[in-house]
Amino acid sequence: MTDQTPLTADRAELPSPVPGLRAFHGQADAVAVLLLDRPERRNAVTLAMWQALPGLLAELAARPGVRALLVTGAERTFSAGADIGELAQVYGEPASADAYHARNVEAEQALAAFPHPTLAVVHGSCVGGGCQLALACDLRFGAADARLGITPAKLGVVYPAVPTARLASLVGPARAKYLLFSGELVDAERAERFGLLDEVHPAERLDGRALEFARLLARRSPQTIGAAKAALAASDPAAALAPWEQRSREAPDVREGLAAFLERREPAFPDRLGPTE
């Protein structure tokens, strides 16, 4: 287990469900941090970690005062992906491989469905299953020395449908093929050009910038952000937005936002996890 990072300093740590996963919450700024913490294995993700992620994310989502989530790895590495030693055992039986990938996708989907904005903070290597988690976040900020890649072609693994579709949606079919066919890692400059990263900063400035941006998101309207997330994740955006739009006509968010603008102050938006809550 590592000491606290710049992102977790001065934050309360929640009980960890399994080794390798740590969660923190800052009451003052409404930002939570999920830390992949297996530095001796370059933060490789174990089956126990995949299994624990949905429950831990649900706990963070329900925690009062959480409005944004940062996802990062210990000791300047995001994650080397799945633990290959464990994966070799998993592929000993077809049923165990099926179960493993099901848990893998469940964890990714739980992150994608997190009700508040999520931001991956990518230092160093972000590979395979680690990249899968980063891509399930809403946004990704990377260090200039970060390297990203999706490497199942090096192992003969068939990449699951959900992350394959998410990758193609993010970077386009041609670039998804480039990454999946080759298994090569791309540097931060190319990753930003591809759309894998949204911002790139010198490594020593990345955490500060990510925290600054997360705090900004935490001050914005949860209603607006929740509606946007619902629409952008749906096959029918209009249907997904309808309950949010109806709720917005009755909820105090717009009145508060307009009043704050006219009074030249920061708005105090209420917490809201869904269109009917």
C-alpha cells in the first residue's frame, strides 16, 4: 500500500473492500478519489478488484456530498491492466474465462454509469484492462509521459463487445482497429490526437490540473450533468432526456442558477442523483 498521493491528501479514506482498491472523499470540495493501489504489480487489476468495483462505486455514488470522481493509480502508473499471472489461471477453463470477463465488463459498466462526472488521471502506463477503466470514465487527463494501449492481440484474448464498442465510439472505427489489431502503446500526444485523452499536461502539473477541473465540475449543476450523461449514453437520447426535462421545470436548479448569475455569486445547486429524486 502506498502513502497518500497529491490527489488523496487531506481526504478521508473509506474502508477498502479488497486489497488494491482504495477510495477517498473530500467533504470540503465534494470530490472523491478511486485509487488503484498495487504498485508492486504496476497496479494490475485482480479478479477480486473487478468484483469489488461495482459495490465500491455504488457506495461512493450514494455518499452525501460526492459530486465528482477522480480515478487514478498509485506511484505514477495508472494500471498495467489485468494481472497476467491470474489471467493464465482463468483461461484454464472456458467457464472461468467467461465468468472473469463478465465481472470485468460489470466493473467497467458500473464506472460508466456512475451518476456524477468521472475523470481518469493517467500517469505512466494505461494498458489493457486499465485502459478499459480509463475509457469508461467521462473524461481522461494524461501526463505527457503517459502511454496508452489495448493489448489483447498480444495474448490471443478476444476483447469483449462492450469495451470494443466504447473504444470505437470514442476514437472511430479506423483508430479502434489500429489499437486493437496492433496492441501497440501510443504516447500522450498521439493519444490526445486519437481522442483517448482530453488534456495532456507535464507530469508534475497533472494532478493539480485534474483536481482543479474536478472541483469545477463539482460546482456545476448535478441536474444538467446527469441529464447530459443520460442522453449521451442512450440509444434514444430524447427518451432518456424526457424525465430530466420534466423534472427541470419543477426543480429549483434553474431558479438558483439564474439568481446566482444575476447576483454575481457562485450557485448552490442541490444534490440530485436522478431525474425523479
